[in-house]
Amino acid sequence: MADENLLHPRLAALYDPLDPDRGDLQPYVRLAEEFGARRVLDIGCGTGVFALLLADRGIDVVGVDPDRASLDVARAKPGGHRVRWIHGDAAALPPLRVDLVTLTANAAQEIVAPGDWEATLHRAHDALRPG
């Protein structure tokens, strides 16, 4: 469960301008390319920076985030229509089949309760294609 203080709708528009250099995402992009991932689940996708980097490379992306305002920012970006955005947390995902699951940047620190961690990891595992 995300920290409610970080979910204030007015904050979502500030995330990208306050963190414009997202070079930290390049190792994840390289992993997706190295694994030949055709479909990726981005848990805690926020404003969609990473999801859209992948979509720009022709990868089918599903982004999930509990912050509706962040998803609104993501949807409004160029190419936002190419990603399937899901409002909620990973524990409540619909059935999916993906090649890679990611949880980047500060998303992990938002999963506080041990039960939420367990549910998130189970859903991530369930979403992965065998092999």
C-alpha cells in the first residue's frame, strides 16, 4: 500500500520535472532487450517514464500504479496510448502473461506491509510466462 501522503493529485505533475535525468532506467532497458522481452509488466509505473521508453522500442507494456494522478500524467504523454495503464497495486492485477516484470526507482519503498510484498511478488511471478 502506497504512502497516502505521496498520492496527493497535485504532486504527480511535479515528479518528472523534479527528476529529469532518468539515466538510472537504462540498465532496465538493456535487460529487457537482452532478454528479448516482447511484453513487460512495469509495477509502480508512476508517470510512465520507463513504460514509454520500452514502448518506444516496440515492446508491449502494461503499467500498474496506485496513483491515479500519475497515471493521468502518463496517459497524456506522447505515446501514452501505446501502454496499457492499470490503476491499482500489483496484488490486484488481472491475469497477465509477460516476459519480464520490473519494479524500478522508488516503487519498491512504497510497498510497506510484509503481506503486500508477498502478494506483489506472487502476482509478479504469476504474470511471468513459463521459461
